[in-house]
Amino acid sequence: MKLENASSQPQLIRALKLRDLVLFNLAAVLGIRHLATSARFGAGSLVLWLLAALLFFIPQGLAVVELSSRFPNEGGIYDWTKRALGEGHGFLCGWCYWISNAPYYPGLLLSASVIATYVFGKGDSELSKSWPYVLSVTLVSLWLAVAVNVIGVGTGKWLQNIGALSTYGLGVVVILFGVYGVISEPPANPLTLQTLTPDFSDLGSLNLLASVAFAFAGVELVAAMGEEIENPRRNLPRAVLISAPLIALAYILGTGAVLWLVPVEQINVVSGFLQAIANGAQRFSSSFGWIAPACAALYVIGILGGVGAWLVAPARIAFVIGLDRYFPAWFGKVHPRWRTPYAAILVQAGVATAFLLASVLGEGTKVEEVYLILLDVQLLVYFIPFIYLFVSFLIHRNKNEVVTGAALIPGGKIAGWGIGISGLAMTMFGMIVATIPPDSSANRWRFFLKVTGESLAFIVVGGIIYYRARK
């Protein structure tokens, strides 16, 4: 679908340049919180980062490079799937991609609300476990990001850009303290061949490893804004190739820094990276007490940028589905002044708000457990489009279509099948792991039922919407 070539379609503004795309990828993909969830598993997580990069991140990036240069249209992964498998599969892919963000925003902002307590010296208090505080901060932050991105792409992109710089700057701080720790102190955890070997028999701990594969997902996100990108056929692949190495290095070196500075048994699944900064600052100089609150502020800013990215791009998928009339037609409207699909953004934020409130129901629910439930539900639903991504990549590649200007991956059919099969296998692994309750779960069956039940509910609702639209 080429919106700019159809006078009857809403016109969008090409406001995103290569710099914006690179920073968008950093804001969308890089999550410093993943340093804690992976380090919690122990030294074996370093090997898992490498495996995830080789078996998932690289195949994902290469598939996105080729598909985005073949079809640089609004809708991204929805458009690619619809072209390869038809409208039914295209809708399911687009629906899962769009609706999976409902639990994602609260998951991000829950962690931000906990980290924000460190900004004003309340990190060790009970405030982070107070639901009135957590809910208030989460909801205010969510709707602030909504307002900024409704105003326009040219304005909203600065939230993503500033968020990306804050997040990466924070990652650099963690790594630098880790480097200083390597020079000056022995590691807080043993780093031997035995500890570096992942223990796959520990099924409870494997739940934390779902975030390893999930953490590398997202470079396909900005492709959903193809009609708002300057020279997308050229700039989308370049943005992936520039941002991907930066992301991989930040994850691997950052996790290593956390492991060097904080004993595994003390790592908090939400704020573990901040523990590493505090320990590193204390070792470096007693005058560095200010750096942990400053880094907590950077984290919160980075989260707002990430939420902005995951608001603005998936809304474009809902926007295109609205144009195709599988969603109500008003999803396909743009704001008359700001030229944004404001209806899709507002509905998405409304669903996220409802999902957050539903997730905290239940006596004795802990903030950390809700964070993991939100993460795993989002993972299950979000990875369904990745199955479509790799299948669509294989289908389009095997058609031998000639597209002028497309960035085709060298290596012929052997390389193509290797990328597709590797990506599909890692996607299925991540989905299976996401259903395993963590050892810290107060009620393992409740955790499992919430994750699988809420995920299936999203898919069933999508099927009903598609059936009614077709009828």
C-alpha cells in the first residue's frame, strides 16, 4: 500500500531521517532492565546472550533488512505478511503485534516507577511496593507519552531520541563501572567454565531467560512507519546495520558488569542494574553518591522514550488495518492538524490502562510478580508476528522477485533457509520458556494461568474481530 500515491488515503509526513531511525531502534530495543533479569540467572546468561544474538538477533535483523527494502510501506510486518500469506494471516499478525503492546507499556512503566524511587532517595523504602504510588506514576507516564506522540511525528520523535540517548548513556555508565571493577576488585560471582555453562535443567530460572530473546526484538518496529521515513528503502536497512551492533554490545557487556559488581542472590529483577551502579560508585569514590539517583532519572527518561516508540509505530499497523476496514474505519483517520493516527494511539493506550488494572487483581499480588506476568504475556503474543516475519521472509525470498533498490541478503537459498529456520526455532523457544513460572512466584498455577489465559484471550478477541469484519 503506497499511501502517497493514493489521493483518497490520508497523507502522512516524512519526518524521520537516518539519525532518527537509529535512535528509534535504540529506544525500542535496548532495555537496561534486561541486564538484571539475565544476570539474575548467573554467569551462564553471557553465553545465552551470545547464542540469542547468533540464532535470533542476526536472523531477525537480516530478515528485516531485506523485507523493509523490498516493501518500505506503512504497516511494516502486517504488510509483509499480507503480501506473503493473504489478508487473514496478515490481520492475525497485525492484531497480535498491535495488541501485544497493551501489557508492554505497563511492564515498562512498572519498572520505571520502581526505579524512580531512587531519584529522590526512597529506593530502599516500601514506596516501590505501594500500589497507589506505582499505579499513579505508571498511568501518568503512559498518558504523557500518548500526548507527546499524538501532537506529531516531528515532535514525538524527540521523546524517542532523548530516551535513546538516556538509555544508552546509562548502559555506558554500567559498563564503565564494570570495567573499573575488573581492574580493581575480584568478581562478585565466580566466572568459570562451569558457571558460564547454562543450566537448562533449572526450569524455574528459565523464565528469566525469556527476556534474553525478547530483549533483542524490535528492529522491525520502525518499518511500520514506512510512509513517514525519508528514503525508507535506503535508510531502514542502514539503521538496522548501525544500531544492531550497538545494542548487542550494550547487552553483553552490561550483563557482565552487573555480574561482576553484584552477587546473583542479591540482584533485584527490576532494579539490579542500579545496584551495580551503586556498588561500582562506592568502590570508585565515596563522593559518587549522587550518581545512582542521576542514573535512575536517566532510566525513567529512557523508559518514556521506549514507551513512545512502542506507542507510535504499532499504532501505524492499526491505522493500516483500519484503512483495510478490518478495524473500524475511524482507525484509519489522521489528526487534521498533526497528521498522526491519533485514534489508534488513544485506543491502544486505553487498552493498556485496562490491562494494567486487570493484572493487579488478586490478593497478595506483588509488584515484581506482576512485572513478570506482564512481560511474559507480551512475549507470547508478540512472538506470534515473529513466526510470520520469518515465514514471510522465506516466502518472498523463494519467489525470486526482482525489486529495484532492495537490499538482498547474499548467500542464496542456503542463507535464506538458515535465517528463517534459526529465527523460527528461537521464537518457539522463547514462547515456551515464557509460560514457565519463576521460583519466586507466590502461586505458580496462578502465574501460569494468567500468562496463558490472557494471551489466548487476546488471540480469540482478534479472531472475533476478523470474522465479523469479513462477514
